[in-house]
Amino acid sequence: MKLFLDTASVDEIKVINDIGVLDGVTTNPSLVAKEKSNFRGILKEICGLVKGPVSAEVVATEYEGMIKEGTELAKMADNIVVKVPLLKDGVKAVGKFTSLGIKTNVTLIFSPLQALLAAKTGASYVSPFVGRLDDVSHEGLQLVEEIITIFDQYEYKTQVLVASVRHPLHLVDAAMLGADVATMPFKVFDQIFRHPLTDVGLKTFLADWEKGKKQI
Ligand code: G3P
């Protein structure tokens, strides 16, 4: 499973990218709004840092506006993926972007049939929001399972990108289901490096080493 960061923070991206385990980045208008620099400036910097796909979302909600924004975004870098909300105009725009060879990520997916619509028009990714479904007492990972099962029946090439990840267990479940990608906030990416037994074990190894006073 590929691991993406869900952030518009260049500082956060640098930390994970430097370790060599970052496969891509997703942004959304809420994440961009938290940053001081302008959208285009941030995107240029992120696309220069990260080799993998970088999702940049359109804010237009009608077809022509989405096509205008999306084609401009796609010109900014080879690794831009145009993120489009699951609306009728959004699905139509994805079909156009597909015909132009522009990669797309269809966002705000909350049902398997929404994912099917996106796949039919050639979306590169669909983003089911697991955390937001859990928040309203629906099983977010069940949606992921349904989408993967449907896509497998018809051999759609659209990748399932698990979004709205809140904790490492979401990632374990997504990977066990065979999701193609999971995108997560920095906090969750940081958590997956850690385990209390790793810390305790290392402390013991180093203390024993000191006691034995061995030379390297
Ligand atoms: O970027 C899309 C998605 O990952 C947002 O997640 O945490 O705002 O529900 P969240």
C-alpha cells in the first residue's frame, strides 16, 4: 500500500520525504487555507520536493470552471493530480480530464456507487473518507471493502485511495483489504514509526551495551 501525506505543509512533507518513505501528497482547500503562502506557491514547492503524485483540488463546482482550474493546475508540474469533488459536473469533468491525459482524484466519496461513477469516467483515484463516516457511526472501512470488491469484478484501473485516516488501525485495515493508497495527516504518519516496546527494547540494548563496555 502506498503511503501519502494529507497536508499542505512543506515542513511536514520534508520530514517524511527525507526518510524516503513518502509515496505522494494529497491536499484539499481546508489544508491549503491553514498555510501562509499562496496555493500556487505551495504546490510548486511540494511538486519540486515529492517525486510521487500530488493532488491539488479545484474549487469550482461547475464543469467549465473545473476544466479551467484543473488544466491550469495540471500544467504546473508532471506529478499534479487534479482533485475533483463527486458532483455530476465533477464526474463529467473527470471524463474530459481523462481524455486530455490529466490524472484525477475524485474526492468526497461516501458510497460505493459514487466510486463506480468515478471509475467509469477513468478517474485515476477515488478517495473514500473513512474517518468522517466513522464520525457519523457508519463503518468507514466497510465502504473501502465494497469499492475494492466492485472494482475487482470489472477490472477498473482506478486506484482506491483511503482518505480521512484518523489513526494507525485505519491503515492496518486498509492494507489488509488491499487498498492501493492511504493518505494521512502528519500525526498519523509519525505514529506508525512508534511502538512502546521498540523504545523499551532499545533502552535495554543500549544499557546492556554500556554495562558490557564492549569495543566496536
Ligand atoms: O483530504 C481529504 C481527507 O483526507 C480529509 O480528511 O481528516 O478532514 O476528514 P479529514
